[in-house]
Amino acid sequence: MKKEEAHKLIDLLPPKATWDDLMHEIYVRETIERGLADSNAGRYKNEWDSLMSKFSTKVDPSR
């Protein structure tokens, strides 16, 4: 995050925001930006397929 971006983020926070509020906003923003960069570069994991593979069972089509 660049200094200018940090200033803009701070300006968007409510007047009574705490340091924890700021740190949370920075964490969320960086997490989203990393996720978007990974997705744009083709590096992603399909969480739905991963979850379904844990709970699905193999079905024998001959039954």
C-alpha cells in the first residue's frame, strides 16, 4: 500500500475509528488485492469443488 492510498483509506474511516479499525481495513484491502492478483494470474483454488470432494461419495453407476 502506498502512502497516498493509506491517506485515502484513513479519510474513509469514521471519526472515532481506532487503530484496530485501521489495521482491519488494511488487512481486508490487502487480502482482496492479493486474491484478485492471484485470480488474474490464474492462481486460484476452487473452494466449492474442494469442499464438495470432501463430502461426496463415489456412486457405482451399475447399481
